[in-house]
Amino acid sequence: MALFPQHRLLRIAAVSWLLVSAVLITVTLLRPEIQANDRAALSSLVPLYFLSLPLGHLGLLAVNRLLLELYVTSHMVPGIFSEGLMLWAALTVLGYIQWFVLLPWVSRLCRRLAGFLSKRYLAR
């Protein structure tokens, strides 16, 4: 399993993914709501959430669980800036791994299995 795709088309898609992710964090950090500590600043990360489904949803749940644990154990409420960075990092990493590492790996595995089964069937 390679972290960066070998196929040219997948490399272009991976670079596009990372560029979209960088643009979305830039837009989030430049919103005036981030200085006001307003949750509306995180709304610009919604497209990244949908691009990283279904693993991105697990990242969202993990970030929410972490925030809840921080509040319950130490009564610490992180600011929107740090919450946005955690959310962006989780969505970006999980979405990238999902689409450019796990999916090609599962696809190759299915292709090998289909080839193995077709050779076995034809040998009968």
C-alpha cells in the first residue's frame, strides 16, 4: 500500500484533493467569525465533510468526543480556531486515506480475487 498513488489519474485526483483541502482551511481561517469565536466559521468545512464521507464522519465523531472529554474532565472549552484545525486535519487525513489508500487497495484485492476465482472456475 502506497501513501501516494502510482497511477497518473489518481495522482492528479490526490493533488486536487489536497488543494481543495488547503483552500477550505484557508477560507475557514480567513472568515471574520473565527476571531469572534463563532461556530459559523466552521461552516466552510462542510464540503470537506461530504467529500470525506464515510470515514470523515468517524473523524467528526472523534473530534466531538475529544471536545466532550476535554470539557468534562478539565472544563476546558477549546476555541473555534483549534476546533477548526482539529476538524480539518481529521477530515483531510481520513478522506485522503479512504479515497487514495484504502479504496485502491480494496480494488486491487477484489481484482486479484476475481482473477483467482475465474482461473479456478475455468480449470474445472
